[in-house]
Amino acid sequence: MARSSASNIRLESSAAETYAAVRAAQLAGESVGLVPTMGALHEGHLSLVDASLAECDRTVVSVFVNPTQFGPGEDLASYPLVLEQDLRLLEERGCWLVFAPQAGEMYKPGHGTYVDVGSVATLYEGACRPTHFRGVATVVLKLLQIIPADRAYFGRKDYQQTLVIRKMVSDLNLPVEVRVSPIVREADGLAMSSRNAYLSESERQQGCLLWQSLKLAEKMYSEGETEVAAITKAMKERLASTEVEYIAFAAEGTMDEVTSIEGPTVVALAARVGKTRLIDNHTIG
Amino acid sequence: MARSSASNIRLESSAAETYAAVRAAQLAGESVGLVPTMGALHEGHLSLVDASLAECDRTVVSVFVNPTQFGPGEDLASYPLVLEQDLRLLEERGCWLVFAPQAGEMYKPGHGTYVDVGSVATLYEGACRPTHFRGVATVVLKLLQIIPADRAYFGRKDYQQTLVIRKMVSDLNLPVEVRVSPIVREADGLAMSSRNAYLSESERQQGCLLWQSLKLAEKMYSEGETEVAAITKAMKERLASTEVEYIAFAAEGTMDEVTSIEGPTVVALAARVGKTRLIDNHTIG
């Protein structure tokens, strides 16, 4: 165990010691919330921490840039690492323990076991990033064994990820309640993301087009347009200065594609702005 | 919760109630052992129960014929089901709780999540039964979430399975100690198996050839033969009246093939006798 300088927050890099600490708290009758993160924390992450603090006796945040959820050529090597800053933010908030392992603590030599959740992980993000959700599911399962939390908190920005997690938790009987918090946005509408730090000023303007295109979809629907093809066309025009990877319309709570909006429908999209890949989503209908 | 007639053993079919019972015991400071079985219990299973009783405060036995570990054309439909008899045996032994779910309790409609442990599962049993270990790993992971035991007990007869389980437990950080007990044999040397019930009297004689061939390997080694090819040839001759699926020589504790015996070496084999598929193994060297 270590403590950050002049800090009351507990910093652990050992899986075994983290497990022991969490179990001891639970055996003492305390509930534990887990917020899994890759660090570089922003207000989106902190809203999850706040949700955990509000309903759990102790809040654990994991900070781990998980290599198995990055594909070849993705931004694993450049992903921002600002642990001291993260610790300060988490201590101010009232977090109990930060689990920040090295990669070798999470993946021993010869690691070969992966969790695959099936069809919910195959389209959209799963199609663009073929091994991404396998890596996400595997590391979240591992984290939930090391930190057998009563509740785990995820952000709605990663909509498909929340479905992957819920599916895994249900299919594998993981004894944890999954909580999903709304997207937190910058004043200009850009969904908060650690990757926003990559954006130049002009790219930042382009990044705002994702949210603008989602608001456009909402406006068209409110004005009577229900055909996905027509709304998608208008969104793509709005997003013309970006490189759109997909625009998905799915029945809320699923990844099941719809061709017209006949009930609550999540519109999810991914687009590249320069070298940075951004995602966002919004529910209409 | 239900109790078997005139019984002190607790019988559960609900995953949620089983989890609650196990957690309550652990919160009261008691350790829990899990013996996962497919029922039709024999002295091999009961040796695992005894191992759990000896070192855990409470012993749970799961009885579930797991469909996902059977391939097309295998014996899922005919696998013996004798729950009342199993309950009597377990009650006599001093087991606390039997978890015997229906298939629909373990696999909800749309189940899609599986655990794959990689290379240790691909050869030998994994090659003969391509989805077998995926099903085994998945159901054991599920059982260990429903019954978050301190220790789990497996039989050495399923040697490769024990490696699959150990690999999964290690790679996924499952907080359980894996215990492996020796093979229990009939007086004539046949390894105990629920599938032995399928054998006619003449098939039973053939079944004994598996153990005889393993003893032959041991004898040849003790007389100076270290070449796997020579020992395999002699074993196949001894097994000529059966249909041999594989004979594997691997460094003890692995599935890494060896061509000569230079240290502790597990000899594992599978053979069909009539319609019944039997496996056995023995360590020499």
C-alpha cells in the first residue's frame, strides 16, 4: 500500500492487496462501488464517482489503460497518463482507494483467457474495433474479481460498451449491480472524453459537429421525420468535414438496428477528426 | 429453498437464493467449498466432497448437466440423472447445500457470453470436442459467481480440464483456490466415471484396457524405455479392441507435448468402447 503525497486516498498497484482491502470492508458490512477508468479523469468520470459515493460506503476507482482493448495502430502508446492529477481529483471527491496496476500485474506472461459476449459486440464499435469489446469485457471481469464491488459505474457515452457490460454481467451471473450515468458535455456540447485532449483548436470545432448532428436528428424527428435514411443523410452533411465511421439507429437499450423511429431510439455515431476518433450518442423518440 | 424428504441437506434451484445463502455464510465468517458436478455421483466425486469437508466450514455441491460443454451428437440427452440418490449420498457425507438448477436458470434466452482460455484448451480433448472447454470454462465461471467459494474441487481424471480451470482462474483473477484430487478407480483399475454406467459387461472389460495401457507405459518406462513413439505403439496394441482418439504425453502440469520422457510426464488418453467415450491419465517419470 502507498499513499499519495499528503493524501488520504489509498493507492494500490497489487491485485491481491486490493482484493484483501475490498473484502475486509465488505466483511465489516460496508458496500463498495467500483468506477473502472483509464485515467485522465474528467467531469464525466467524476460524475460516476459521485454516483458511487452517493450510494456506496466506499468507492474504488481503477486507473488502468487496458492494452487488450486497443487494436493495432490505435492510440495505446499516446493515451494520456496523469495519475498524480487523477489522485488529487479523486481525493477531493472522497474516493477511498485507487487501484492503478502496471500492465504486468493485470496480464501475466502467457495470458490467454478472454470473454466474448457475442452479437451485441459485433456491430458498430465492434466492427470498427474488432477486438475492442473482448478486451473491455475481459478487463472488467478481471477488475470485478479483484474488486468484487456491490455496484459498478459506467458512462453512457460508451453506449454499446454499457450493453456489453450488462450482457456479460447477466450471462455470467456476476453479483454486481451495473449503473449507467448520463453523458457529461462541455459548454459547447462536446461529450467529455480523455481523447478530447488530442484535439487542436480547429479540430475541437469539428468535434462539436457530432453533438450538433445528434441535435439535428432530434430536431428533424420533432418536426415529423421518422425515416432513418433521411435523418442519416442530413447528419452526414452536417458531419461532412469529419470522417464518419458509422451512424447507428437502434432501439433504446439494444444494438438492434431500426429503419424508422417508432419509439425511444438511440442514435450513436463515431467520426474521426484529424487523427482522433470521437464517439457520441443521444436518445430520441 | 426446499429440503429433500427427511433430509438435512438444503436443495436450491435458484441462483439468487444460492448466492444469498453462500454470502450469508461467508459474512458470518465461514469458509465455503464448491464441488461442481454433473450429478450421477460416484466415489470420485465424493472424494472431492470429502476434501472440501476437511478444509471448509460449508460444502456446496452443484449438480448441473451443462449443455454448453456437450457437442452435437454427444450424450447430453442420455447423461444419467439421479438427483434423489445424489442427495442421499451428499447428505450422508455432510454436505450443506446442493445447487441443482434447471438449464433455463443457468442459460437465459439469448445467452451469448463465453469464456475461452486459449491454447491449453485446443489440443487433445479440445480437438476431439471443439466447444467442450469453452462450455466448461463458462459454466465454472458462472458457478463461481453464484457460489463465490473460497475453494473449488476438481478431479484429476479430467486432467486437461484442471489445466483449463487453473488457467481461467489465474488469467481472470478469480478469488478461489483450485484443489485437484487424485483419480479414484474401481477394483479392476477402471477410472470412476458417471459414463461407466453406459458400459455392458464386455465393454467394461475393454474399458479396463485404458488403465492397463497406462500401467504398461509405466512399466516400459521403469524398464528403461523413454521414447514416446515406442510406448505409444505398445499402448495402441494393448488398446486394439477400442477406438483410440488420442494418446498424449505432456510435461506434468501442462499440455506441452513431449517426445521423450525426461521428467514427470502425464500420459492422457481417450478411447471409445462401443458408443461410450472414456478418458484416463497417469503420471510417470
